[in-house]
Amino acid sequence: GFVGNQYVAANTVPYYKVYVKGQEVGAIQNEDQLAALYENKSQAYAEKYPDAEMVLNTEAITTKIEKAYKADVDSKATLTKLDGMLTAYAKGVKVMVDGQEVGIVKDEDTAKAAIKALQKEYIPEGQGQPAGWTSSVKKTSASSASNTSKAWLMSVGVNEDISYEEVKADPNKLLSEEGALQALKESKEQPITYTVREGDSLSSIASQFGMTAWEVKQNNPGTREKYLQIGDTLQVTAPKAPVTVTTVEKIVEQVTIEPTIVTRESDELKAGTSKVVRPGQSGLKQMDFQITKENGQVIKEEWLGQKVIKESVPEVVLKGTKVVGEGTGQFTWPVSGAILTSSYGGRWGRMHEGIDMGGNRDIKASDEGVVTFAGQQNGYGNVIIIDHGNGYQTLYGHLSSIGVRSGQVVRQGESIGVMGNTGRSTGTHLHFEIRKNNVPQNPMTYLR
């Protein structure tokens, strides 16, 4: 019997039984065959999804060594069966904004690159890194095309808390950097729309939603008040993007200073006629602002002060003996100790036809003239308009009380009302406009 036993031992071959989740699926001759299958399968997945890091799901597959006499092992059938059962997942990183999932990318670097790209979209053109990066930006201003502004990006950041979580992902659902950028920008909410009805105006629609007509216009590029049609659909609220990029810019603007006018009375000239003896020359001043924006919209404007670069040279005018109620053409601040809270012009994403200021609540006439309006006006609350009889008018808005009546002649510096918060206004301030032949001017070019 001994020889027989020796023969069996010599012909007994080890082989491996293969199990998936504990269920036997077949046998293979050696574990190298399994390793080769994994290698091939990994290669196939890598080729199918070149942009993802694929991982085979092999935890459920186990093997157990067996020995049998002249074992008949059909490795091929087992490997084919396994090949059909092998799945894989992509390594992914879930991007969370304030705890809400916005999408899955292949790695944290892709997510961070998308956030960087998003921040870049809100960096004004020509501005690069924060702190000291300068650029000269031509800005368009209704008052003077020669006004230039320089801007520095002080800081750029994201308001929300962004976190990352490693996950097993479907490779078909991984977002590219561009896809992640879109997901960070696009709200899942639907915009609120409004259908125009008879009698509507932009401001009446805006006030229903606690907005300004300007904001409604911003949400509906191309909309013009006089072409509003009944039945038109307006988008009144733009859904908020998941991520808010906050930028702080320092802006240095140069503003021309209109020359003062020195008037000398002459009884040789007819009342109402005048003659320039010496033309004036414009000066130049620098105004500094700090602007905070969220996703490109101005949320805060701070006036940091002004300094004169070049003094203006006064214009000397001979004037026929003066008629009562006619202005000097020279404007004084309507508020003593004024602090500018919002400047003039169509820039930084909004139009403003005057300036807003705080300070002493006593409002004074900026020049001599005749009151042509004293009452309420849509949006401006209590308003006074003074005609200075020389092509200029001034407007004073949001007053808490009016101290003059229509038709009254007021002297320069005479008290005309009290600063307030009436109309569409944020906080107590005066909205002040200087109009020349009914066209709004930048009041800062006239105020010393």
C-alpha cells in the first residue's frame, strides 16, 4: 500500500476554490490567475473612464486552498464568470456648501480649482492678486468721459463654509472642473417671475417685491419702461447662487472740479444779461472709495475722502443788475458737515443720478432760486426742487419735512427743510441732484 500512497501524493495538486460573498462560484489553478484577471479588469475600467480613478470591488471575493487527486479544474469558466461579476467604483470627493451637497468631483484639487475659477469671475478685469495690484480702468460716467478710476483688489473670499468628503462614486456622474464651476454658480431654486398687467410700471412691480426698479432691470436685461407690454414675463427674483464670492476693492477716481464763477455786478449791463471777462479753468480732485461686492453686486460703498490735485481757476463774469430769484451758478453743500454715503453715476452695477449724504439734518438751498416743486414724488418721498433761473435746478429728496412752498424765492444757504427717510430710502439721508437743462450732473464737480 505504501507505494500506492506515494503515487497519489505525487499526483495530488493544490487548487483554489473561489467564493463571492461566501457563495462558491468555481475553482482556479492558482491565485496568479485571479491577480491577472484583476489587472485586466482594472485596465479595462481605466480605459473606459480615463478621467476617474477607478477601484475594483474585490472585497467580496475570497479563495480557499484545496488538494485533490487529479483535480479537474476549469479555471477558464470560473474566470469568465468572475469577469462578469466584477464591478468598480470611482474615487470621488463630495463638495458640500454649508452642509449641502453641490456635486461630486474626482479629487479635492478639482473642487478647489473650480472655486478659484469662480472667484476669478468676480475679479474686475485687469486686476490680479489682492494687495497692491493696480490697473487703470476707464470708466464711463455720464458727467465726464475724462474721469478715470484706478482700482485695487483688496481681498476676495467665499462667504459659505466649503467642505469635502471622500466617497465611492459613479464614474458617469463625476463633475469636471467646468461642471463643478457651474454647480457652484447655479441655484437649484426656480426664479420668481411676474406677468405684466395693465397699469404696471417697473417701479410699481419692483415695490411689490421689495425691490428697486433698477434691480428688476438688472434681472431683465433689455427691458425698457416704455416698451412694457401687458402679458410680458419679467424675472423678479434671481435665485441665489450656492456660493457667494465677496470682493473688496479700493477705487481711486479722478473727478474734474468745475471752476467757480465770480460775478461782478454792472449797472451798465441789462438785467438778465452777462459777459465773461475771464474764462475759468477746470481743476481735478481725487476721490477714494472702498466697494464691497457679493457676486458682482455692490452691497456696500464707503467714501474714504477726497484731495485736490489741481485747483480750478474761477471764471469772472460781469452781470447786469441782478434779478431776484436768480442763482449765482455757484453751489454750496446743502448740509453742513456732510458725509457722502453714495456717489454719482452709472457704475459698480447701479445708476445714481445724484449723491446721498448724511450730516446735520438742516437742509439748505444750494443756490438762490425759486421753489418750483415742494411735495411728494415717487421713490423720493418729500421733495423740493429749486429752479435757479440760469439753466440749473437742484433737487432735495427723502426729507422728513418741507419748510418752503412752491413759488417762494429762497436765498443761497437758507433753510428749506429737514433731512429724513421718506420714499424708497435706506436710513436718514439727503438725496441731492444738480441738473443742467434737466440733465443730471455729478454734484461733486460743483461742490467744493
